[in-house]
Amino acid sequence: MEKVGIDKLAFYAPSYYLDVETIAKEYEINPEKFSSGLGQSKISIAPPNEDIITMAANAATQILTEEDKASINTIIFATESSFDTSKAAATFLHSLLRLNKNCRPIELKQACYAATCGLQMACALLQQNPNQKILLIASDIACYELGSTAESSQGAGAVAMLLTTSPRIIAIGPESGYFMTESWDFWRPNYSKAAIVDGHLSANLYLKFLEQSWQSYRQISNRNLIDHHHICYHAPVPKLVEKAHRKLSKLNEKPISIEQAANETAESLAYCREVGNCYTASLFLSLLSLLNNHNDNLAGERIGMYSYGSGSSAEFFNGIIQQKYQSQLDKASMEKMLNNRKQLTYNQYREFHEFKLPEDGSTFNLPNYDIGPYRLEKIKNHQRHYSKKSCCSGDKRI
């Protein structure tokens, strides 16, 4: 069987963030509730001219060469922030990146789990046709009502993955365990910009499904926790991941302390603490965070990965880090992007949050806030028009 998996990997976050202490001060809440209680420090905030398409394009352009663009014959776009119930987000991205026209575009949805499903589908396609390249995108904007208990767990970002045979970052293992039941822990009706969430139920299901998917995976793979050097988790909030890691250790009769769980997940959560929940991209941001922040060479090590999507579904799978993985990563650029973001006041953030696009088909030119090369330029006749800014174009800064 051919090795298949992630050959290139990049993340893009919007140019603005909100410190969770700003939310605490606005509502006169002890900041410790967010910083210690949730383990979150900042959340990425998308300005009005940024959406899942621009974030996806700004992530993908970091890794794709012209040769890649000519070879990609499938785009899988995973998101739960879609703005069109018919036209796939992948079609916009295909046009912006000027990819090969002999290409199949598709959009996948199942809450935060969709990108994992896309990865498994892509690996099967690569086994059928080893010469193809597949672009997998996970792009989302987590949005909750102002003043809600979930407000501090928002976030935004996109992960772009180039999937191939003989991958240079991680080869995905064929064994996986999955589990689902229909539930109402989190959902967003088409008429609502903000998601509706039962946080307590969602956290309980996250932990329950970890156990169920792990047991399924262990039965199929005949592996125990000790057979995995590291575990990466979908990260709604960092503290839930630490709790999940303790649960998984206990299931394997290797109970660990709160401090041990924090230490063992610290590297994979470093970026998540800075970005917040980016839904479908969250697990793969955790993987990138581990690869960039672990001091020792991870080549040859097996990584376990837990993916959860509300509503609800979960999958536990694995991959082997490849010998050349470090040559495919750019930690300096990632940290520069995060460090160069601009901090918002609560009023500035609220202005972004309350911004609404016209729904009557009229022409509307969006403000030119500072973002990556690709931007949402205008709405006209119910159509979204995107552009790529030149090196000399100015951005509106706040």
C-alpha cells in the first residue's frame, strides 16, 4: 500500500485579535475565568472583508507552487461557516488560485469533524490514483452572540494541506475508529450568523466520544496509548483538551496529574491559545503547533489524532511523521504572522461582529481592512467578488 498523507501544511489567521481579558473587563468578570478556566489568551477576529474563502486562499498560497497548481485535480473544502447552500466554497478558491481546470471541487460539512472526513476521503483517492495531488482546506469563523458564555471561545483561521503519495510531513495510517449519535449540543440554522451551543453538553459529548472512538481504534489497530508518541486533539478550548488527555491516559491505565496533562499537551496547544477555536481547522492547527514547537526531531514517531464534530461525530486516527517534515515547515513565518496581528478594543471588535452584508442584491464595496493578499472586495447582484491586492495597495488600519 502506498504511503499517503500531508506533504505540505500551512495556517493563516486574520490580522486582528481580541485579548480575552478585554472581554472579561467589558462584562466585569474575573479574567482568570478565561485565562485559567479556559486556557485561552487571545482569539482571532476576522474583519468584514475577510471570510472563509480569503482565509483559505491566504493559507494555500503559502504552500502551492505553479507545479502544484497544475497537478491538483481535487479540492476538498471543509467548513461549517458556509455562506451559500448550493455553490461550493471550493469553486471560489479554484478561481482565485487559478488551479488546473481538470479538477473536482467539493464542500464538506459536519461541524468541526469535516476536515478529518475530507482527509480520509482524500487518502482513499490517492490510493486509487497515486499520481494526483489533492488540496484539502479547513477554514472557519467561530461566531457567538455578544455577551454569551461562548463569546470567549470564538476564533478564526484556515489550514491548507497538500495531500500526496510519498508525503514529506505525515503519512496517515489506515486504521481509524469512529463513533456518532445525533445530538443538539451545537448547531447554527441558516438564518443565524451566530451558532447556538449547549456548552456543558458539548464538553461531555466530546469526552464521551473520545472514549468511544478510542476503543474502536484500539480494537482495529491493536495499539495502546504507549504506542503513540504524542496525541493531538480538536481544541474548542485548551482546558477541555487537557481534561481529555487525562481521560485518555486513565482509559489506558496510566493516570496522570493535571500538571502532567498540561505539560504533555502544551506544544500542540501553543497556537490554539493564540487563535481560539477555528472549528474544522482546529485539529490540524494543533498538529502544526506540535511539529513547530517540539524541540526534538519527531521523524518516525507515531501521532494519535482525535477529531470531534458537534451534532455529533468523532474519529481517532494516526499518522507517522516523515523524515523530511522539518523542511516543509516555516515556523518563523507562522510566528511573525501571529505576532504582527493588531489588538482590537472591545468597541472595534463589536463593530466587526455586528457588521452585516446587504441581502437585497445591491452593490456594496467592502472596507479595505488589513488582511493577507486575497480579500473580499464587493457584493453585487448577490455575488461575492474577490481580488488579490497588489504590493502597493493600501489597507485601512485601525
